[in-house]
Amino acid sequence: MAVRAAVLPAIGAPLEITGIELPDPGPGQVRVRLAAAGVCHSDLSLSDGTMRVPVPAVLGHEGAGTVVAVGEGVTHVSPGSPVVLNWAPSCGRCHACALGEVWLCANALNGAADVHARTTDGTDLHPGLNVAAFAEETVVAASCVLPLPDGVPLVDAALLGCAVLTGYGAVHHSARVGSGETVAVFGVGGVGLATLQAARIAGASRIIAVDVSPEKEELARAAGATDYVLASGNTPREIRGLTSRQGVDVSVECVGRAVSIRAAWESTRRGGRTTVVGIGGKDQQVTFNALELFHWGRTLSGCVYGNSDPSRDVPLLAEHVREGRLDLSTLVTDRITLEDIPAAFENMLAGKGGRAVVVF
């Protein structure tokens, strides 16, 4: 069956909106009709080669939709079930999974090398980050779909698959923000907006949003920011000025650039925690001297997928949505069509907007 999709023909090449031929679901597979797919910076990182995947590929890893067919052996969903796509399913067998660190699963992205579909001329296509959500429909492994709990609008639910899990997990699982602590969030994109909401849910007393764009202040404050700082060489000093010259208890970096990682580190109080969520390139070198590492006593940690377990955390996030603590609609800054994805990539490069969502 032919469906339209956004195909990356080669690293660095522009996306092509074209028809592809999807197979029927085989054993252990599920076919999903997409309701929406978020346009995440990670998709841009795939297209420019920062993150390597086999190409040509159908991109898109953040989505939600409705099951239209299941293959043999699939029992946890059925045709008509609303689902969230899980681009990093854990295998349950590797060393990380045995430790309970499913977000570090060594086999989570094995499916990216599979043949997912074919172009109309017969060229093999791979599924990007496993789920190929930039398409009207997709066929994925059963482990890549999670039942969507009641009470969450299907279009908004697309963001649960990456941005919200990452931002919420960065606050609650990685940095472990406690009630009354102060937090700075660097980067007010989709993940940054989710991080701001998560800090509010955690009971942070002061939440400082940092971004290069003055236009994002309204978005940041709607998500929970109490203060807004325009990024500059003076940012750490400004943040210390807002926190009795101490710095924040926790800084969360959502950009993936050396300058913002360094600024987040310098904005953190002595003994505080700096969590890096942003995915940077190999050329982004961050340096520290031995004396400052000793003197400041800060903890610097990476954070993969929010250190989250989607099967555990999606129902928890749904509960926050139902109780009004988490508003997914405020994270969706633009509703676009499949053809608009290249323009959304350009907006991300320019630092504009929060999270665009493709609505099918």
C-alpha cells in the first residue's frame, strides 16, 4: 500500500516528500495510521549526519496514531487502539537493561538498519530512529508502540514519545529536582518547554529560562518559567544575580552546544547539578580545569532520553495531563503538514519556535 512520507535520500540532502510502498505487518509487527508527528531537533541531527543512521531513510521518531493492523503474536494492542510510538524500545537482555537502565539499551536502535519500506521505484528505505513517523502510516515492531492512556488528545500525545519524556525525565530522573530548589533551563525548544513544565511539577521555587530569542519569553513563562534571560556571555552572572549570588541548584542544558553547556555549568551553585540533554556534534568541545572541578563540587551528567522508561513513564505523564498539571497543547507551537517539514528544519536552525507538529 502506498503512503506519503518524508524521505532523507542521503546525509545532507534535502528531504523529499514522496510516495512509499509499506508492507503488511509481519509477525510481531504493528501498522499505525499517524495522527501527528513532532519535528524534533534529533531529526535534524539525523539529516545532517550528527547522528548516523542508514540511508535512504524515512525520518520522524516522535508520533502517535491509531493501530490499523497487527501481525501474528501481537496482543497488547489491536486495530483501533490509540498508541504512542516508542523510538527506543529496550531489549531486556543487554547489560544496561539488566541494571534497569533501559534508556541505555545497547540494542534499542538495531531496527534502524532494517528495510522498512521501498520507494515506488523499488529502492530500500530504512526507518530512521526505528519508527519512521514522518509518514501517513508506518509499520513498526510491537515493542515500538505503547497504548495511549485515556484522557490524552491524540495529536498532543505525539510529544510524549520524545520531548516530554526527555524533559520530564531530565528533571525527575536525572537531576532529581526537589521541592523548593532553583532551576535554570537552557534552550526553549520543545524539550526545553517540557523541562520547564516538569520543573514546575517538581515544585521548583524559581525557574529561569534561557534562550537567544526574545520572542520565546511568552512561551517560556506559559510553561512555568518565573524568569527569562537572553543568552549572552553574561548569562551565568545574571543567573547568580537572581539567586542571591549562589547560582541555581540545577541547570538543564537542552541545546547541545559547547557554549551553552559551559554557561549551564557556570550558572550552577557550588555542589549543584548540571544535566546535559542537548545532542551536540563531535566538534563541540567543552573544557574544564582540574582545580574548578575540585573547587565547585558540581555534578555534571549526560541524560539520554530523560533516563526514562517509556512503559513506566507514559502512564504517569498521562495522569499529569488528566489532572491538569501538564498541558501538552502549550508545547505545540505550530501545526504543519508533511510538506512543511523542511521549513520547520530551517526554523530550528534559526532558533525559532518551540515544537512543530505534523498533523495528518
